[in-house]
Amino acid sequence: MTGDHTVEACWRPALAGVPRRRLPAPRRATVVAAHPDDETLGAGGVVRHLHRQGTEVVLVVATDGEAAFPDSPADERAELAGIRRRELRAALDRMGLDGVDPVWLGLPDSGLAEHEDALVSVLRELMADSDLCLFPWHDDPHPDHRAAGRAAAAAAPVGAHRWSYPIWLWHWRAPEDRSIPWDRALLHPLSSDDRAARGAAIAEFTSQLKPGPRGEDPILDEDMLSHLDRDGEVLFREPRGGTAPQGRFVELYERRADPWDGNCWYERRRRAVLLSALPRERYGHAVEPACGPGHLTRALAGRCDRVDAFDAVPAAVRAARRATSDLPGVRVRDGRLPAGLPAGPVDLVVLSEILYYLDDQDLTATLDGAVTVLRPGGHLLAAHWLPWAPEAPRSGWDAHRRLVSRPELRCLVAHEDEEFVTHVLERR
């Protein structure tokens, strides 16, 4: 620390442990900034990467940044607003984003929290067709950044990946601060060209780099700029707070009869791994929540006398019934976790790519219920897709860790690869 500020050297050990990888480039990304320059300071390299990969980038700027120097009278603020708009345009050109035309909302600088509801409403419309939403970190040490982050998180569509970028965190906080979500952090690496382009873009914000009209210290002083001279930009994944809504899956089935393409190589391979992991040739009674269109249900029927399958989406239930109509031992019904689990006892519970869609409360209740319905010596077969689904409040790895930590279960079989992890656990 130097005075009230954290020097860049203090961050290096923590940053060394952050996974390094580039964000995949989606079809459309909405980038939200509280002020003109936030997007450049916090995620300029990321935005440049997305744009170069063909992503349609929509940049939404909530304020004009006119209150950067609080003592400025109204005429100076109006002049600064125009300057900052021109600076942002020049900065975007420097980063090769000349085709990105900012959406200016003109909300009051340093008063964004008072207009948060209006911001949510506008952003919900602008983000509606986005696959990725990028916005300020909701706990960044600037009230406008926090308000913009909260509003963007609330407005983001359920099917969009959500990432936030910190700015003043590096200056005003310290690595040991417990509010920093290091477990959800990613460091997007920057090439030498990315760094040069972003540096040139930052240099365009001259109103923030020089003293204010009454001799105020520059907003971006040398200490702050030192945090921006890195070979990567830190982002925090911002997962949904609750269980993935049923409506999202209804929507997926409306688009495609088989949303996950059960005959693709990944799905066929996953089913083969699941079946090969089962330690017994035959099971009496199995239960399969979230059965989808019934591909795995049909495969389980070849190893089980009875299969009780259920799903919360009516279209999935209808498809699974059609897929298993010739199998007398299979029952497919409407139901959702955790309430849909039967009374038991059963010999096998199959939880395939469902647990990461559940929030803490539903996940705990589901695991409690799964353990309860299993007879002693019964098996729980689980699979978790490891990439983070946009609708999910957790990753597949987190769901896996919570499952295998249950004291009532012991692990018999484990399979892990780059795409999914599978385990068979036995009820003690």
C-alpha cells in the first residue's frame, strides 16, 4: 500500500493464480459503461478481441461523465460532457472499433443509483438479443459503477453469459479483500498489439489524464495507470442468483425438438461413459430426473427393470414418452427437482447434467432427497458438463464438488475429461 492506494506490485501474486484464457466470441455482445472510458479501462482488450472475431458489439454508455470534477459549474459540466463523448469516439477508433457507435443514455453522472430502475428498463431492451453481457463489477469502489453493474446484471437475458470488469478495485482495495470473487475470476490475455491499441485509446482521454479546471489531481494518475499496464484484463463471471427458470428450457424446446442434439458425438459418448461406469449389470428400480427427450432413459431401460423418469418441460415429457413407448418398464411423468423425487427406496439415481442449474437451496434439497430415496448400497450416477452454462448459478465443477463431499456417499468410479466429469457413488 502507498497511502490509501494499493500499488501494482501487491496484486501480482494474486493475479498469478487467476486462470488465463480468452473469452469465446459470441454472435452479439452488449458492453455497458457507467462513464465514457470505463469500457476501455476495464475491458478494452476484451472488447477489441470480440470485435476482431466478428462479434456484433453494442456499447451502452450510461452517463457522459460530466461530473468528473465535482466543483465544476453547469457550463463546465456541459462542455466536459461533449469532450468526453469525442474522447470515447477517438479511443474506439484507436482500438479498431470504428464500426461501434455508442448508445448514449445521458443519465446523471455521479447520480446513477437514483436512476437504476430506468437503467434496468433500457438495458433489458438493448440486451434482449445478446449472447454475452459485459458490465462494471457491482462492488467496484465507485457508486456509478456499482449501480451500472447491478442494473446490467438484472437486465441481462437468462441465456446470456455475464461477465463484469473491475476498474477502481485495483486502486482502492487490496488482494486479501474478501469481497473479491477470485473463484470466478478470469484473466483475458492481451497480445502486444492489444496492449498497444488499448494504451493508445487510454491516451485519448486527455480530460482524465490532466489536472482539472481548478488544478484538481488527474482522475487517472500514474498510480492508477500502472494497474492498466498489464498483459491481461481481469473479468469476473456473474452467474444467475437462482435456479435456472423453467421458462428458459421451455423456450429451448420451442426452438428445437431436441435442444441438445442427443445423437451428436458428445451426447452419444456421454451416454456410453455413464453406462460403462455402472458397476452392476442390472438394477431393479432407477429414477432419472430431468430426463429430457429420453435418449438416456431408453439406454437405462436396458440395464434396469424399472425406470421412473421425469422432466419439468411438457415438450420433453412428450418426447421421452414417444422415445420409450415400446418399453413397458419405463414411466415418464411431469416433475421437477427437488419435489419430483419419489418416496423410494430405489437402487439407482441418475443425475445427468442437471445439478449445476440449481441454486444452493434447491441443490441441497435435491442431494438430501437423492440420498434419502437410495437404499443402502444403492448407486448414484452423476455427470456434469464442465463449461459454465449461461443459465446456471454454478459451474459443473462446483456441482461435482458438492455432490462428492456428501458424507453418506462413497465414490466407486470416477471419469474426468475436458468436457464432463462422471462419478458413481454408493449409499453407505
